[in-house]
Amino acid sequence: MLSDLLLATVDDAILGGESVSSPFRIDVKGRDLVKLSTLWAILERRTFDRQTSVGLFPEIFEESDDGPWIFEFPHGLDDVLRSIDKKQIHQIAEKWTQTAEFQLGNIPVSTAQDYLRAIHDLSLKPRRRDERLFLWVCL
């Protein structure tokens, strides 16, 4: 699975983010809605509920059964990502890798920390009023 996080307008995200380049597009190598939902639960210090959490990412586009799909980040997740203190990133990444979703992939803390740092940095980028965070996913 391919997955990227985009900071873009809805129109640019639907175009596949082709007009969105680094540093407003980051490759998150298979991070999906479930992993992002577990991160959100960790950041809000609440229990992860797969059914409820994943459904909070509105799908704004689906090209075919094989993708790509584009999901909008919930405002709550966007807000909490921006509020992370950089000093907490290692600790949060450790908790994130202890989730079942990360343990299945045998993903080391250093990799989760790199992803979290990149996601956090993207969330802090200055943005126009109509830009939001999106997850672009394709098989």
C-alpha cells in the first residue's frame, strides 16, 4: 500500500496531489487510517476504538476499488498534532509502536519517531484558509 499525507486544498487532493510537492506532501509508507487513529487516541489519552475512530476520517474521493482514496483529517486530530511538544515525540512514538497495529509490522520506535516528526512538521506548516491535511492511499 502507498500512502502520503498532503497539506492541500480539497481540489488539489482530489487531483491526486500531483500539484502538491515536498514539503507539503510526505510519504508515510503504509500508514493507514487505523494507525493514524491509534495515534490520535494516544494523543488524546483515550482508548482506541477501531469502529468509531476510523469512521471519523471522511472519505472525500475514491477513483476505483483499487484506489486511490483520499481521506480528510478530522479537525480534532489536526489540532492535537499541532499541539505536540517536540520534546514528547520520542515518548509518543514509543507508545505508538506498542499498539497491535505497529507490532504486527514490527516497526521500530525510530521509524515511528521519524513519521511522527514528519507528520507534526507538516501540521505546523503555514496554510491558506482552504488547505487541510489529507491522507492519500492507493494499493
